[in-house]
Amino acid sequence: MGIDYIYPEFEVIRNESRCVTCQVCQRQCANEVHRYDPDLGRMLSDETKCVGCHRCVSLCPTHALKIVKNDCAFRENANWQTGAIKEIYKQASSGGVLLSSMGSPAPLSVYWDKLLLNASQVTNPSIDPLREPMETRVYLGKKPGLVDRDDKGNLTYALEPQLELSMPVMFSAMSYGSISYNAHKSLAMAAQKLGIFYNTGEGGLHEDFYCYGGNTIVQVASGRFGVYKDYLDAGAAVEIKMGQGAKPGIGGHLPGAKIVGDVSRTRMIPEGSDAISPAPHHDIYSIEDLRQLVYSLKEATEYKKPVIVKVAAVHNIAAIASGVARSGADIIAIDGFRGGTGAAPTRIRDNVGIPIELALAAVDQRLREEGIRSQVSLVVGGSIRSASDVVKAVALGADACYIATGALLALGCHLCRTCHTGRCNWGIATQRPDLVKRLNPEVGCQRLVNLLTAWNHEIKELMGGMGINSIEALRGNRLMLRGVGLTETELRILGVAHAGE
Amino acid sequence: MKRVYVNEEWCLGCRLCEYNCAFANSGMTDMVKALKGKPIFPRVRVDGDRDIHFAVSCRHCRDPLCVKSCICGALYRKDGRVRVDRDRCVGCLTCVLVCPYGALTLSERGTVQKCELCLENACGEPACVLGCPNRAIVYEER
């Protein structure tokens, strides 16, 4: 119906003088934008279907294609911007909740970009990581409050279970179902190669990936999909997911159409049934309830594995984290509001939660004040984009970072934010066999290893510049940070001085 | 000897290899100039149906039937590679008939052409492998 027509978001520009009509674009577009017309002897395109994923642009051998933002404009209006108008039209036509994928694109403050790092000059030497040893290894888990030794100098207590990471970065939770078998395999292989961990998400662990168990964090979420004894035993740590940065306070819904074959078997639910993760865990309504689940999982795994509790960064995060620390959790993972997702209601994604930088600073400060910081490790996620974000997070008090969007970008994701359609042209957020095979895990693994190897070099360079040779010595070292263009309140919460001070 | 091997599990059927092959063997430096508006004659062909595809090119057999069948001595084996002397080929197509892989085809000039691993052209190593986006064809020693 004409009244529902929304002008396409993108324009496909084909340079006819370069196009050799090889039809690679047509074969590679799952959205069926491109079509060869034998009568005209040239390619045609249907822009209404284009999502801007750049698969065609990337594979066009003569670089004849470009996708540009459509400039068909509504009358300019600072209040009613194009996005808001289009959303009204969509809802007026469908009557439905708007769905979105990946992290929020809204132009809200990114505090990483307003924090600057220190470097040594004159009075304290910087360190060259290419010539001197530099330690980026971290251990996650409960640490003893004080070091106590017997007469012979041996430690007098047993250390709680720890996760050893070669660098302070892990792959965050993405379930098998929301992402493909090959994407999962790439993450698992890369985690093993790098000596870090990846996270199963809430969709269970595919039987083929039990061999990567030593580098796997298995998640227990509100839907409890695929959770059983062997699953808990397979992982190196167990994560209880209470919330997710992209959609705090709500659950998940993987449509029945995606619950086929292996996904159904791995999730342990019938084929074709919707996988609904309730918003709350129905057995957790207090810190005491959470403590019961933490200890049930510890009991089930014979106290050999650390238990992580993942929460979304929300308004009272410091108090929540304090409660979680007292629930017996070994590690608290906090997910900021810019974190990604396979699908979330747009309004939730763009309006609920708080930035991870502020949450992290508040939590670290609160746990120190209460004298319980050493009882838990802090892992933060929600749009960690580079090595400098990692270094800033550690300086703000994190033990390690979770990355997921960054990892998917390394696998080929172009952030077109249409994961919820299930037609991912890059073979990541799809279960269609012909699309899944587009991601060769050998290639994917190598790219992830490359990315984090590069980040580790950069982390060492940044640490060396500050005259620090161990990531442990950087943790919570907020003297290494200065803010620019921040208000007094923001600086107070972040616990950093303004640049120049 | 390094050969081109096919990992059909990862072949997307995008057929970039065919275009990269045709370009590499065109002797030109610009792909648009080499391929635009012309039929292409690649030496590698993507075969298969909707569900499974794979790129087929010469296997460089140890005991090649094509060489045995060639009536004019145009096909020969050198350093493990099966090669074709275009000036000797009379276009009788006996080799096309006997090749069990369908790896020989007719070129635009009427003589037979086949994959010679791009060792003689400007590419220097198989163009199909270099351009494959998913490592579905590899050039390696096995």
C-alpha cells in the first residue's frame, strides 16, 4: 500500500563502466537485491531490500559497487528526525514492537573517548615492550584477603579456582542459535589458540565443541537451555546470566524457525518450538536466591570452577554488584548499555541501562570501600572497541574485558544490524546452511587470533609508555587516567582528575 | 609438487575464481578491460547444484590421459605440470573427451586450454586461489 511506503535506506550505486556482469553480487546477496537481466545484458538492483551489509561491495572483483545512504529527505526537523518519522510509519503499519540488532547506534556519550592515558617523561622511565618482559596475564577469581604462610613459608590456604588468561580479553556470550555453528567454532578455536576464553551464551554447547571445554565458559541463563551435568563439567567456568547490556530487564526469544536440527538438540528443546528466555530467573528474587544458584552450581561442579554472575549496567549497579559479590560469585561480569544483541526491542536497547565506564568506576569504588574488592574479579563488556578501551577499563578497575561485537567484526560482520532477519550474508547470525558455510572457521579463527595478537601488542605498548610492566599494576590505577570535556559529576563518578590537573 | 586442491565444504559457488582465472590469463592489467562485454573462457569451472559446489581445474595427473591421447604432441608433462603448446594444438578435442575431470576446455582461439597454475602469467601463482574469499581452493603441497 502506497501509504506504507518508506523510501529505501540505501542506494546501490553500480559503476556501469566497471561492471563486468560476473553476477557475484547476485549470488552473494541473501536479500536478493541484485539481479542479472539477460535482455538488457546488465545487472539491476532492488534497493528496497538492501540492508547495507556490504557483502556485494566486498566481493565485487572490479569494485564497481558502492552502497550510499539515500538522500531522499523529509523536511528537516531537529525534533522529528528521519529515524523517528520512519519508526512511526512502521508501527502505524504493523502494530508491532520495533526490533533491532547489535548495539545501540544512538549518539550517547562514549566515555572511553573522553579519557586519556598517561605516559612517562623524564622522572620515571618508560619501558620498551620489544626489549623487556611485559606481563599481560591475568587470573580471574576470588583472591585471598591477605597472604598467610606457615613456618616453612608455604601458603596456609587453598586458593579458590581461577581462570588464567594470557591477556585481559575474552569473547563474550553469544549463543549457538543466535550465531552460526561456524562462528561458534571460530571463537572456540581462537580462544584455545590465544589462551583465553569464549562463552557459550545461553544456547547450550554443541557436542562438537566439548573438546574446547578448557577454554569455554558455559552459561546458565533464565531459559536454562542445554544445561545438564556434562555441560557444566565441560566448561572452565560457569556464568549465570542475570542480564544483558543491550536489553536489561527483558528476556530473549529465538523464533521456532531457527530451532532446527543441531540447535534444537543443543538447546534440548523440540524442533520448531520458540526458545523463550524469561525476563527474570524464576527462582531468583533476591541476593539469597542468587546465592543458592551460585552454590548449587559450585556443588554440581565440586567447587572446581569459578562462578561468574553477569549483570547489565543499570542505575543501582554498585549496590547490585556488592550483593553479587556477597552471594559467593567469584567473578562479576557487567555489560554496558552499548552491548550488542541478536535481537532486542529497539526502545529497550536504545533507552535502558547506563554506560559501562560509569558502572565500572562506581562498582570498583564501592567494592573497595566495602573491603570486598579482592573477593571478586570484575569483567566488563558493552562495546570495548580497541586495545586502548581495554587499557582504560583496566585502569578504571576491571580485571578483564569481554568483547563480542569486535569479535564479530573480525569475522566479517559489517554491523548492518539486521541479525534478527536470519539472513546474515557473512554467515554469522544465520542458520541457513548455504549462508553458514560462508564463514570458514579456519579463516575466522585466524582473523580473531590476528586481532587479539595485535591488541596485546598495543596493550603492551601503552603499558610500557606508562612505565608499567604488568597489567596487574595497572588495575584500578586511575592516576593513569585524565578526563577531557567532562563535568565535575562525571569526573567524580569516574574517580579521575581532569586533564591538566 | 604444489597443487590446487578443492575444499568443497567451503565453496560458496560465487564463481569469483572463474573471473580471476579469465583475467589472469588475459595478459591484461585491468580486469574491466579484460572482461567487460566479452564471453569469458576460464580454465577453472564451478560445478555443482544449489547445495554443493566446487571449483574444478586440472588435477595435473601423474599419468595423464590427455597427454596420452593427444594426437599432435601439444599436451606434455613438465616438472609435474601438464602443459599445452598452443601452437601445436589442432583443436581435435580428443583430450576434452578423455579427461575424467572435464578440466580441458576450448579457448577463444579454437585451441585447447587448461589450468597451468598461473606460473607463466603475470599472477605467478594460481589466481583462483588468491581471490577465493573462503579458502575453498588452496594451493599447497600434500
